[in-house]
Amino acid sequence: MSTGTSTVATNPIDNVRRGADCAVTALIPCYNEEACIERAYREIAAELEHFTECEILFVDDGSTDTTLEKIKAFAAGDERVKFISFARNFGLEAAFSAGFKYARTKWTVQLDADLQSPPAEIHTLLDKALEGYDIVFGIRLNRRDPWLRRMGSIGHQLVAQKLLGIKLPLRASVFRLVRTSVARRIVETNLRSPYFIATAPLVGARYIAVPTKHQARVAGVAKWNAARLISHAMDLWIGFSIRPLALVHLTAVVAAIASTVLLALLALGWIGPTAIAVATLVLGSAAFLGLGVLSRYMIPALRVRSELPRFYIRETNIPIDQADDLYGSEQPWVGTAQ
Ligand code: UDP
Ligand code: MG
């Protein structure tokens, strides 16, 4: 339960967030972000000066550049800095899962290493959360991403709203502040893609969205290609709904009726072989599309990926109580960076 209120928790004169009720972990997943990680650390660390209790938790998602070395250097000079480094690139959702599992404050806010979500907006999210919410999503009103990506994202969210009945405004982003205990519940559902917008209602979370600013990436390149984005979108549609299966069924019925009608028209001589060839192509494509949908549903059943752990930690400066999360039998490096 939220106990503080923004007026009590914030001193309006120095804008300081005091005590455990406002304690926040800035969770920053990083994958090959050497071009922006220093600026990100500087800006996030400066913003967190307003908090008497906080931590900055970097999750290095198997970077192959100098990202991890840079993070270790931050940790050497700032005891608020914690890090978890994965054995390989496990993906953004895995990075979030690890972060929520090991964050030690009441609230966790997800930030990007490229500073697309401005750290100053943490206050906007926290003020709302202190009104009694478990999750506050940031809505990107002026989203600074390529237009194709923006359109794709809105299309994806529209499908999700229709398929899953999610009552969340379009343009909600991964810039969100979450009550850490609730985030853990979501992670514990052990879904491979614990989509917050879909899982939050399932665990009974109280959530809301507020407008936040959005910026262009400060440096480096975005890590998502089209294939990865589509696969991620399918995880939501198929992982949380069986309506696509009903659509496949409906398509089969429509195709059977259409085929019968076309054959009758051909027999009557009302249409020629060209029309039948076109119809065959259309129906054939629909059949393969249906097969594609079915095969997506079979992935978890085949357990090709689902028996793998969501992540392995190779190196960290926080005590890890779950030995299962560690890579191999060796203990990871634990302690304060020197
Ligand atoms: N990221 C990650 N693992 C990945 C891909 C991305 O940890 O496999 C991190 C990345 O370093 C960044 C955040 O997720 O901090 C958002 O990634 P990006 O900026 O590439 O995505 P976009 O903003 O285009 O959605
Ligand atoms: Mg980005």
C-alpha cells in the first residue's frame, strides 16, 4: 500500500524525496551502449541526488563493447551504483526481470541507457504513484522515434487492445514506475515475455498512465530490428489470447464456403480458370497464414526455449541469493568495485 503523499514526501523547498516510501531504484538495461552510458549515468545520478534512498541498477545484457567496464568504473566511485551482468544477450524483458528481482527499494523506475525517457520525469511518475498506484506508465505524447516505428507501435497496441481487452491508453511506454513487490509478482508469473500491460491486470495491479516527455536517442543505435519487434508483438498477441486461433477457424470456414461457391460458378461457366487461379493463391496464402499462427502457439508446448532459464548472471556487485541465476558453478564476483 502506498503510505506517503507527494506533499508529505517532497519538501517543496529543496525538492528532496525522503525516506523508504519514496525510495527508488533506477533500472537501466544496457546492451552495447558505450556511446551513451556515461551521459546516462551522469544525468540519472544527478537526478537521484533528490532522493535520500535510492540505487542505480545497471543490467548489462551481454554487451560485447566496453559498457560493462564503464559501469564498473561508475560503481567504483558511487556506492549507489549496482550492476548485474548477463552471460549473454538475453533480451530486454530478461533484463527487467533480473532488475526487479534484485532491486531493493520500494519503487523501481525503468530508464533507457539512451536517455529517451528523461530522468527528470521520474518525479511525474512518482507523484502519481503516491496517490495509490502500483504501476504508473509514461505515455509518449511527442514520441521521438522514426515514423514507421511509431505507426507500427500504435498498430500493435491497437491489436493488443482488441485482442486482449487491455484498457490502457495508446502510446504507453516502458518508461514506467512500478512498486517493486508488484513487479516481482509479475516476474514470478514466469512468462517468457512478462508484458506489463497484459500481466498487470492479471495480478491485480492498480495502474494508470501519465503523459511524459520523450527525447531522441542521445547517441548510438537502437537495438531493435523489424524481425525482433514483430516477434515481440506476436509474443503479446499469442501469449495472452486465444482469439487468433478463433480467427484461423473462422478463416477456414469462410475459405470452405468461398471454394464451394467458386467451383459452382466455374461449373456454370460464369468465371474462368484465371479467377480460380487467383482464388487458389489467396486461399493458399490464408492456409499458410493459419499454419503460421498455429506454429506460434506450439512454441511453448514444444519447450524449445521455455526450459532455458530467463537469464544467467556472470558478474555482479550485489549478493545473489538465488544460485540458479548464476552462470556455471563458480561464484560470481561479489563485492564493491575497487
Ligand atoms: N536493450 C537491452 N537488451 C537488448 C536490447 C536493448 O538491454 O537486447 C536496452 C538498450 O540498451 C536500451 C533499452 O534497452 O537501454 C532500449 O533499447 P533501444 O534504445 O535499442 O530501443 P528503442 O528505444 O528503440 O525501443
Ligand atoms: Mg531507445
